[in-house]
Amino acid sequence: MTRRLALILTGLLLAFPLLAAEPFNLSPQYRAALFRGRDHVIDPDVGLYGVNFGATEPQVLEALGEPNGVIVLTERKRAYLYGSSHLLLFRNGRLEEVRISDHVFDWELSQQMDGHPFFDLGSWVVKPGLRKGISFAEARKLLGRPESKPDYRMSYDTEAAVVTLGFHSRSGPGSEDGFFLATLAIRHYGR
């Protein structure tokens, strides 16, 4: 019995440094001071909410606080989930991509999550003025793309990124004002 107890205690002691090294608080708390005065502006060539693309994971954690979740995609890629609507993707420890939607993964799971006042309740705006809920026609006008036909997706290149806008339809294909901006994906390639 004592030998068995000694083995269990030794195992726990060996595992403790691994558990203590966990870099994330698994019960993140909203820290209002981090977001006071912060706007919801996203510049595909620079960054989002005051955090530059290319920032390291520790820099993002310092600026935005602990994420609600972390997904290890591959050895070199991680995703931080903020609220249920924002997914920040890192490659080799640097912020490279952002995805924004009402829920970035399964709807039923997102309904069980605690929301995040800044990420889930705020209204983002992408330079040159694209906002959630604008019509396809308004987006086309802001982007200077009169040839674009109403559809569920519109992509465009900036100096350093590819931006993909996702539209939901309230009326069906072909209706210019029936498509409304709902999702956003930005893949930043650096300068």
C-alpha cells in the first residue's frame, strides 16, 4: 500500500510542473479596463482593435486578455477564441488571421458559452467602413466594385491581406439588397 501511494505521489509530483506550466487561465474573466476606450476598428493591412497583425501570442494576451478557449490546429498553428464570435489564428506564434461571425463554431455550443462584452456585443467596422449588417450593394459601393454581382461571398485584396466578406440572404439570389454582411475573414501576409 505504501509503495503504491509513493508511486502515485511521485507521478503527481512529476506531472505538477507540466500542469503549472499551463499558460492560460481556463476561466478567463472580462477585464473592463483592457477595453475602456478601445474601438472596434479593423484595418486589414494593420490589425484589429489596437493589436497589429504579426503580434506574438504574449502581446495579444497582454492587449486582449485571456481567450475563452485555445485550439491547437497543428504544431505550428493555434487559434484563440474570444467570446463566441472571434477566432484569432496564429502561425509560428504570430497573429496571422482573424475570423468573425455570430458564432465561429457550432451554434448550439456557442449558445452555452459565456459571452464577451467587447467581442460579442460590439459592432466591428472594417476600413473603408464595412459594418456588420450592411447590404451587398453598400459593400460593393464602399469597395469601388460596381461589377460585383450579389452573392454569399466577396473577396478583395489589400496591400498586405486578403479579406473575405460573408453575406447572409434574406430574400434569395439576385436581390441586390437581399444580402447582408454577416461574417469576416482576414488573412494577413505581412509586408
